[in-house]
Amino acid sequence: MRTIFVISGPTNTGKTTVVERLLESNLGLTRVITSTSRAPRKNEVNDVDYHFFSREEFEEKIKNNEFFEWANVYNDYKGILKTSLYDDIPDDKNIIITLNIQGFLSIKENIDKNIYRIVGIFISPPSMEELKNRMEKRGDKESDAELRFSVATEEINSRFLYDYNVVNDDLDKCVNEIKEIIKKEDLIS
């Protein structure tokens, strides 16, 4: 049995950076590349950071039942292709994946429990004020930032749904804490 480590948390809590550091850490992890209908940000590469699809392509894949789970998030689609989860992962690897709360609950409910078990890790910001500062630094449009901040508040209130809650007030400390969780929960090694 393999473990899927789901990393969730509000926007700008460092999820992507944390996952990148964990993947470099020789913990026997691989990541599932998720899909989105939003445009790539600077430095994002198709089929590396995400599978980028137009809105129409994404909707066609939904219609064809090609997604394990999907959601409309911030007016863009996000989801996991069935092939990304069941066909593209080596048998000797645990999976790490970044999902929003809806995706976490969906995968937790629908995954084949004979193959995978789910461990949820929620990354929280040190404070709401710090989260707002991070959003401003990233340069989100004001209306987008307001929506993201509102959603972040709701997400933080859902952290109790996860197995672990880690505060990212120091990146190295956060990564090390999650490394210890992964070592503790790893069923393969």
C-alpha cells in the first residue's frame, strides 16, 4: 500500500515551495501533476508544473469523465486526471500532491483504498496579517486578492479536517516538520 500525502492550505502559504523542497529530499516521493484551465504564471511550464488546458478543453475532459476529481476554483478549473494518478506513478513511490480542501475531501472519499491511503497535511500561515502581506508581494490583482483572502479565512477554519497542521512561519522548520511526518507515515520503506 502506498501513501498519498496531500498538502493543502490557503494561497501564499508556501505549498509549492514546500513540496519542491520535499521532492528534493530523497524521501521516495513523486508528485502528481494536476490540471488547470488558468493561464500559466511566469516560469510555469506545461506538463511540469501543471497540465494547462483551455477552459473548453477542460470541460471536454470533464464531459469525457477523464478526471479523478475536479473543481472550479477562483473561476478556473482544477483537477487530477485519472491517468496522472493511476498510470503515471511508479509502484515504489509515495505520492505528494497539492490540493485545495474540496480536492482533499474528494480524493479521501473516492480513492481506491486497496492501493492508497491518504495523509492530509494542512499548511497554515503564521497570521492573517502575514498572509495578506504575502499576497501583496505576489502582486495579485486587488479583486483577486480580496477573493483569495476571503477563501483563505474559510480554508483555515477547515484545517481540523486534516491529520496534521503545520504553521509555515519559517520555511526550513516547516519543511523539516513535514519530512518527519512523511517518515512516520511512510508504509513503503
